Amino acid sequence: MEGIHRDRLRTFIDKYERQGLYALYDEKGNLYYVGRATDIVSRLDTHKDSDKHSGKWSSMAFYVLDSKSDIHELESLIIAIASPPGNVNQGKIKGSLREDFGKYWLAQAKEEPEAVLKPDYSNVSKKTSLKDKRLTDKKLSAWVNEVGVKEAARILEISAPYVSILRQDLERFREWITGSGKKESVILSMNKKSP
């Protein structure tokens, strides 16, 4: 940024668009700050001499972008991922699904207790009796032996070692299946395998 290097940098940037992103690094080489500017050289001068970042960074990198780039989106994305200590404000990304995902997650959490308390047996054959809908220790043990640990793990959406651990205490295993909302899947699997 001094002497001939400053002039060369300015000449290079003037050949292209003058907007871009820059990153400031501390003395240890850790990312300290990410910013955007339409005149990178002037902006870096400000950070070097007179604002709250002066003295907190020792090296920098800059990226000249063409005018078609959405520089604000890129800056926001980098700040969101890297969380540099010099950036107080977290950028907002257009079209972020964070809020929608939060609402979806909350709705799913509310539905889970309903699925456990009121299981849907609509996929079970009409001929299936209430007795066949019960999950007993004997049925559970026979089911795991019949389908195998790997298939049971796939149906329950857990690891095979966890199935092996749970099946050592069938009462606990049955409670886990009911509490996790997997009872219907197990019963459907049992009925498919039954003659």
C-alpha cells in the first residue's frame, strides 16, 4: 500500500471495475475482517489510518469483481461462514431459508408427540386384529431375528450397534420404539413378514 506498490495496485484496479471484496488478517494470519468497497484502495487506506480497525490487521487480500456480481450477497455469505471478529454486523442473505427451516422444525416437533399418542394404522391390513397391533417383547425379539439387525436399524433409522444394545433389554427397546414414533414402522414390517 506504500510507494510504487500503491500506484501499481491503483493502475491495476482502474483497468477493471473498482468494486470488490477485501479481507484483513491479523499478525497471526487469522481472518480479522471482511468488507466490500467500490474503491478498494481508498477503503483500505481508511482501515489503515483512521478507523476502529487501524492497528488490528497486518495483511490483506482483495478480490476485484465484475459489475454483474452481487457483492453484498458474497460479503454476507463470507461473514456468515467465517464470523471474523472485526465484523460486528452479520450480513443478511436474500432468500435465506433459516426462518422457514425454523418454522418447519417447530411444526415437526409438534407433530411427533401426536404420532406417538395416536399412531396411524391406516396402512395396516383391515384384517389385522388389535392383537397384531401390540408390540410385545416376544414379537420384538422374533422380528429382529427375522429381519436381522441391519434391516431393523434401517427401519428404525438408527445404527446397527445401537439396535444390538437396545435388544439386550427388550422392555427398554419397546419403550424407545414407541417414544421415537417408530412403532408403526415396526408393526408394518412385522405384518409384511408374517405369513
